[in-house]
Amino acid sequence: MQTKKLGRTGLDISPLCLGCMTYGVPERGPHPWTLREEESRPLIKRALDLGINFFDTANYYSDGTSEEIVGRALKDYADRDSLVLATKVFYPLKSQPNAGGLSRKAIFSAIDASLKRLGTDYVDLYQIHRWDYATPIEVTLEALHDVVKAGKARYIGASSMFAWQFAKALYTADLNGWTRFATMQNHLNLLHREEEREMIPLCVDQSIPLLPWSPLARGRLTRDSDAGSARQESDLVGKNLYDATVEADRKVVEAVAEVARARGVPRAQVALAWVIQKPGVAAPIVGASKPQHLDDAAAALALTLTPDEIARLEAPYVPHAVAGFQ
């Protein structure tokens, strides 16, 4: 797997990023489908063996245990200097004042706690998990700038928000000489294409690479609309993102199946190849609870969809309400 540059950062990344929300202690957090450490480590090792050097987690995932598991595995299996390690801040881990959000106090506390759990002196990419409506963006950006200047993060990134918010953040950073957001982790897949309206054009114009999350719509693009999974049944966030009763969405899923059948490849490869070929995409964030998930993701890199296939996949789509900003 050949590496590529991550936008203007100069970082060498694999064209796939392993999303680590899947790894954690099931009892510690809102995701009962997470894999414990002994189940997670072989998958992290498999990702490294495939050439993936980009790993994304968050302080909120499984009450911080995702960071702990990922940190220990990467320390045992890889050279830290070769890796690009990303984590996030925003959601609270405790039910008490100042435990979440993007205030200066919250950010300074969160970065130190994340570094301790990850077992490292710095992260390569420190991302705001969501927009904080209760804290002025100036406060957040200055705090993040100071985190970078303190050497605790090499670069900063943002995740799902409105394009006007991201434009405001970029302008505010430039105006004050603060560190600029270097990446955008947004919600993009064949069932949710609202980012094509404003966010993707903005990021392409500003040379800010995209790191799409949920590129397979939490697995919905890999199976029939009527089929489910243990994760799907217990994933409350996913239930708010997608609605299997929407006829247009069902047709999209059918189109993925038809293209995959014609190509003789799994549906996951087709759905992921579509994301990879979108303008501005640097590395989709893929989850993996089985080795096959990683193998399919790696194979998708070599699958080039034709214009006719892309048109076929996109044709059934209808506008959706924006999902994933909260």
C-alpha cells in the first residue's frame, strides 16, 4: 500500500485510515458491540501488515478504553515515528461541569488525558469531534493553537459541521495567526451525500483533505436493506443516521449490489471505491471487526469505477436532512 501526502501537512499516510471506535471495553460506553483488547489487537496488527499507518480514535470511544487499547497495540507492533495517530475532543467522559465541550479548560484537560491513555507524548492529528455552540470559536482555536505550540499535537482537524462554520473557523485562524485546521472528517457515503453541496467544494478550494467517516453507512451498503446485524440493532447513533424505509435509499443499496455482482467483487469494495474516488478524499476511515473488512478495504483501492458505474450508483439518490452534526 503506497502512502500519500495528507494535504499540506507533509505527513505520509496510507490511503485508508483504521477507525478505532470498534475497539474498547463494551461495558464502558454506549457501544455494546465493541471488541475487547484480545479481539482488537489482531485486527490492528492486520491493518499494519496491510500497510495502514493511519489510525483514528477519540477520547469518547468506550470511555477512553479505545485509546488505551490502540496505544498499547501500536507501541507493541509499530514504530511510533512511522505512524499517523489521530484522536478527538468534545464529548464528555464524565457527568460533571467542564467535562466536555471545547473550552480552553476542557481542551487542555482532554489532550493530557488522551496522551496518557495512548501512551505517547504527542498525537499527529487532534480533531474537534463536533462544533461547540456554547464556546466562541476564537477560544477554541487559540487553545488548539497552544496545544500545537506545546508539542502535544502536530496538526489539528475538524469533524462534521456546516460549511459556514468551517469557513468561519478557517478565517478566524488566519486572521489571528493561529494554527489552521488541516483536515475535515465528514459524513460521506452513497446514502448520505449532502456534503457535496458546500463542504466538499470548500475543502477542495482550500486544499483541505477529507477523511470521510462511515463510508459504508455502518455496513448498510454491504448487505440487503432488509438484512441487519448485531451492531445495527444496538447502534443508536446509526439508527438516527439512516432510515431503511426510504425507498430511494433501498434503490441505492440495490445499485451497489448490481455493480458488485457485475464486477464479481463484494459490495463493500464498490461502496468504498465510490468514496475513494470523490474529489478531495485523502483516506476514508474504515472500521473493521473482522479481517475480511480490512482485506476488502485494501482491495477497494485498486477498484476504479467507470463513469457509467458511478452514474448508476448515484442515480437513485434523493436529498436528505443533514445527519451526523450532533
